[in-house]
Amino acid sequence: MAATARMRGGIGADGPFWDALENGEFRIARCRNCHTWMMPAHFRCGTCGSWEIGWEEVAPKGVVYAWTRNHMVSDVLKERRGDLPYVTVLVELPHAGGVRVPGMLVGDPPDLACGMPVNGTIHPAEERSRGYATMVWEAAA
């Protein structure tokens, strides 16, 4: 059975990720054979070759691996023009094999730096997220 990609350019293996977010759960793909975490998701484990991929719920807590402050957007992201400027982060999840998950950062903390602890919250689908539920991050207290 062929999967349909939900994101432009995607292979379709990430469908359960988006389904979980829509249901208020943060799940990451993990090989059931060798237990390797996978983000982005794949149909087959790149470590052991297994086709047995599961989706485990993980705590939305991590550290900023990389970040960028966006001051303008192209027509591809025109729905985000009202949010400018905003910060996009790549969050590393140490408790999930160090996989990295992108998202927006709430606010613009003055101490923003790589390694800063963050917590995630799932935001429901809306027009500015093109109908996708999204993970939004904020500095951990």
C-alpha cells in the first residue's frame, strides 16, 4: 500500500506524526527491532533495515540545537507575515536518541542560545499553519 505524502516533497512515512499531533500527542518514529529513533520518519530503519516501525509518545522537552530569526517570508510562507519577526528552532530531544524536531519559538527570549532548554506545546491546525497541527516551543522555566 503506497502512502500519500501530506507535506510537499515528503515520502508519506510521516503521516502518523501529523495524525498524533492532531490528536494532541507528540510521537516520534522508532524501529521496533533495534530501537533507533527516526526523525524525519522513514518506512524502513536505516540502521538495521527493519520494516517494523512504531510510533512512541515522547515528552515535548528538549534543547535548542539551532535557531534563526525570521524578518521576512516568501510567498511560500505568506500566512506567517503577521508573525514577523519570529524565531524558528530546531530542538534536539536527548531522551529520544537526539532526534531533532523543528518548530516556532514563542516570544524572543534575550538569552536565546543553542543548548537552551525548551518545552513544547501542540497548537491545533489553523490557516497560518496551512491546516497542520504544529509543535510550538518556549523557553523552559
